[in-house]
Amino acid sequence: MAQTIKIYYDRESDFLEVRFCDKPGFMRETNHDDVMERVSEDGEILGFTIMQVSRHEKENPLIAHLV
């Protein structure tokens, strides 16, 4: 089964959001200061957000662990 994801990028604020679904949820911290994960009340990962996207270059990839 194919899954649709939504990707939003705001160039002005240098902010990228990826949503796996549109269920209600909240943001919580990850092990990386620039990455937040969006989760449902029961802990399902609904997506993630990357702040300051442009500072993460190809030679220095951003690595974060979603729980």
C-alpha cells in the first residue's frame, strides 16, 4: 500500500516539516537540537521537523533518532 507524505519548506524561516499523516499530535524533542518529532497521544510518529535546514550540508549530514 502506498503512503502519502506531505513536505513543507519555509525558505524564509529555514524550516522543513515532513508529515506522514494529519492525525492530531504534538511536537517533542529528539537527540538533535534542530530536529523535533511529531507524535500522537499514543506515541505513534506522525512526522518530523528540521530547523535551520540550510546549515546541514551534504558533507556533514544531520543525524537524529526518532523514537
